[in-house]
Amino acid sequence: MAEPHLTHLDPLGNARMVDVTPKEPTARRAIVRGRVSMTPETASLVAQHGVAKGDVLAVARIAGIQAAKRTSDLIPLCHPLMIGAVTINFEIGDDYIDIESQVDTVDRTGVEMEALTACSVAALTIYDMCKSADKAMVIGQIRLQEKLGGKSGTYRRPQPAEEPPEMGAV
């Protein structure tokens, strides 16, 4: 089996930013999902707009969008990209909030990191806005669901039997 090639290392093993200048810009998309688990009381507060700090999902949506646009400021070897669109959707369950971020661009490299950052920051924002009601919340299951475009083509995460096929948007 061939040894994996890490593109962010030069031949001497030093960190480097991958040179994408020879690549042609192409349409690219990444979709990421994550979950914030919480007590049923906290999920109900969010659903009923009863959190004292304000509309949790509206603030988390804006935070996720801003985060996607600032990803290259946070991840040292990530390229700054011209992001075409960011969408953040939520689904409130009995004791969780599912988050889905989608980032689109026409550029020389993918937007997986932007979508991962958007989902993560949206989850952190939900935690921040609800922590006075529920300090035991858990942020997790943040994963790339789908990637389209680029040299490596399409990736779709295999769907476990217990996972619903699509999220409803809130």
C-alpha cells in the first residue's frame, strides 16, 4: 500500500501552503453537518425563542456565515477564497439541534474547511447563547457530508441507517 502523500509538507517535511496557481478555477461545493446535544428543556427554549440572549438560530446562522468567510484567518495553511454562497440550516430535535452548512465557490481549491468552520462556529454560538440554561451541552458529530468539484471529484459520506436522508430547514 502506498504511503499517503501530505500536500502541506515540502520535501524536507516543512509546513507549506500548497501552490494552487496552476489550477483552473472550477465550481466547488462542500456540505458539513454537526450536532449540539442538550436537555429537552434547552431545545424547547430555542424552539420557542425563549433564550434571554435572543434568537439563537439567527445569531448562529450569521456567526457561521462570518466564520466561513474568515476561515483562512483561522487555519494557517488555508487559502483565502472568493466564497460565492454560504447556507446554514438547523433542525431542532427533542434534545439536540442539527446544523448543516453549505459553501459554494468557483475557485482553484475546495471549500471543505470553510464549511467545517461555518458548522463549528454555528455550534459554538448555540452553546454560547444557551450555556446559562445548560452547561452540559455537547458539540459533536461534525463531519464532511459531501464535496463536489476539483481534481478528486465528488465525495458523499455513506449514510448510516439511523441517519435521516435530509434535514428540514429552520
